[in-house]
Amino acid sequence: MPLYEYRCDDCTAQFETLASAARADEARCERCGGASVQRLLSVFSAPRAAGSDGASAPSPGGGCCGGACGSC
């Protein structure tokens, strides 16, 4: 079952919930119970090919924790 992310139009809370695709548009806000919610685009991850030693290949620089954001 997919995990969907939403933002409430009434109280601006952001939340996520597991729902079948058929019920994804029936979500209600977990904080205020409002029915006026917007489904957000979610970030997802995909498995990557493992190196010859079974470890994941290192990611190239430029992303978070690649040094580009300055917080790592």
C-alpha cells in the first residue's frame, strides 16, 4: 500500500498516511479533521546496484551530504 503525503488547506499541517490508490483522494487532516487537503509530490528512493563487494556504490558529490549544501 503506498504512503501518501498531504497538506491541510485549513490548518496547514503536513502529514502522511498509508492508503490504497482508490482511497488516496479521501484523506482527512490528522490534526483538525478537515477534508480540504492537497496531496503532495513525494520523494522516493530506488535501490542502486551494489559494488563488487556487496556495498552500495558511493553517490557523486553535489547532493546533500555530498558537501554542496554546507551542512555536512
